[in-house]
Amino acid sequence: MKSFRFIIRIFPVILAGILLLSPARVRTPLQFPDILGYRTLKCDFHMHTVFSDGNVWPTVRAEEAWRNGLDAIAITDHIEYQPHKADVNPDHNRSFDIARPDGEKLGITMIKGSEITRKMPPGHLNAIFIRDASLLAKDTWREALAEAVKQDAFIFWNHPGWKGQQPDGVARWYPEHTELFEQGNLHGIEVVNEREYYPEAHRWSIEYNLTMLSNSDVHDPVFMDYDPDHGDHRAYTLVFATDNSVEAIREALFDRRTVVVLNNLMAGAEPWLQAIFKNSVQVKNSTLIISAGESVYLQVHNTTAVDYALVRADTIDGFEFPHEVILYGGKTVLIKIKRIAKEIPEQLQISLPFRVSNLKVTPDESLFVEFPLTIIPASE
Ligand SMILES: [Zn+2]
Ligand SMILES: [Zn+2]
């Protein structure tokens, strides 16, 4: 009896111990709505392991992707740069082959890729959806890319403004890129790499119809560089695909169905951004009863992982509403609306116009959105 009471007494201590010792194998979801008949997949198509200059074993990349809320990844070790090759098998297919079963067990779509690593121009290019990475080891970049094309790869230009190759951080388009583009062998471009957004790359993606990508290019364990529990995520690309198969993701990339995300910055074509915004923002009370000279609150909920920074795009006669509003991700925010007008019709339709300053349609233009409202005068 005495020992039973002792166990009861120390039970909370045992429980706390178990909880503290449990490894945190937890997935933090990245919430985005499915749009326009497609599934919205969160993807990172650029990262490294010990099989090139990364500092993690390939299976770690698979579980990190799961924990970080991603749906698909490509491990893209360098072909031409393998600083660990005295310690690690230099076979270019090994990192994918090792990571794949772990990724698939967790429901992560695993895509085979490599980074063709040359000096600028043309710089570094990723070839993904390849069959045999070893065949990309060639003397010249032209031969390496010809082999990637032969393997039906999706080819994109990595970190065009990387200071390692462009010391002023400004991306430049060289004749070599024109050559690749005119041959039909440049399909996408990193508008975001790691924590950098390249406005020039954004412009070229529009001018040349290249798929926009946002990738982490992570080399160390993700937890060393990011803190997703506190809203700091690695860069990722939203891909609008019919399903999460390798083939559907490939088709979506060739069809340019992407939006890039870097924490609270999103960039993409207007219809995608508009659909994401419309499907993730809910106005809880779009009919408002207001007396002259009084204010009421509009309740607006944002279901995504991104904060939307609204800036008033115009004024409305007879009403006042804030110049700036932040719709915090996962939260409901109040927007104060004041009726100045003395006389208004029985049912007045108005629309609050805003620009979402962190949702970029082009490098210089942010997404225009409206909140349609019905105003009813309070009976006095
Ligand atoms: Zn690179
Ligand atoms: Zn890289």
C-alpha cells in the first residue's frame, strides 16, 4: 500500500519525464487552399546532402520535408562539386536512392535531380525528373545540359543573383541564357533562392514565360537555418497540380502553374494569387448596419500560413476605413468602418479596395483585391 502511494505521488514526475524525452517528430502544416480545380502542393526543388557539399544524410531531407509541411522535394546534389568524396560514395544517384524509401513512407513525393554546377555564365542549373544523374557528368555545360534534355528533364536557372557569382547581387542575363532559351532548354528560374528574392529573375520569368520557383538550397540541417515553430520557414514553391504524383508535378511545372513563397512574400501570376487570396480570406459579416457618424467592425479571417499586408488603394465617399491592415495568417482581424455620410440608400453596395503589398504580380505591382459589402442604415 505504501509503495502504491509512492507511485501515485511520483506519477506526475514520470509523466513529465516521458513527455520531455519524447522526440518531437511533428509535422507543421503550411495551410493554403486548393484552387481552380488543382491541388496546392508545397515543394522544395533544390537542396543538398553529404553526397555533395551538404551536411546531412539524405534520409534526413525526407523527414525534414515532412516536418516542414512539404508535399514534394528534389534532392539536387552538385555534379561537379563533391567535397566529401574521400568519405562518401561519389555515385551521383546515391542520395536520391537512399532518401526515396523514407520520403515515400511519409507520403512525400521524391523527385530525382542534380545541380549542374558551372561558372557564370550560364551559372548553376538544376535538372529534375532525370533518370540517371551519373550521365550528367560531362566535360562541358553544353554536353551536360544536352544529356539532361535527353532525359526529359525540367531545367531551371538557380540563384541568378547569387553573390558568389554576381558580387553586386544583381542578376544578369547572358548570351548563354538566350542560347538555352532559344533551344527550348530553359524551363524555369529561381525567383527566390534561400532568403533572397531576385526582381530581375521575376521580370524574366514574365518576359520569357519561365516557370517561377522558390527553393531553399539548404545545405545544413533545416533546424539550424530556420525556426518553423515561430513562423520562419524555408523558401518553397506552391505547385498547382492534379495530384501529388511525380508526373502531375512535372506537368504542372512545364505548364508554369506555380507561385513562389518566401515567408510572407508571395509572387506569381495574377490569377493564381487572386485565387489563393479569395479562397483563403473569409469575411464573417459582409452586411453591416451603421448609423450616421458611427463605426462598426468587419471581421476578416485569413486561413493561410502567410500574413497579408493590405494597403488602401482608394477612398470611398461617405465612409472611412484604415489605410493599412495586416490580415495575420490563421487569425481573424477587425477592420473599422465609419459612416460619415448622413443620408444613404436602404441597401448600399460598396467595395473596399486594397493592394496586398506582399503579394507581387510583377516586381513593381502588388495584387489588387476588393471586399464587397452591403451597408444598411440603422433605423434611428
Ligand atoms: Zn548553386
Ligand atoms: Zn545548390
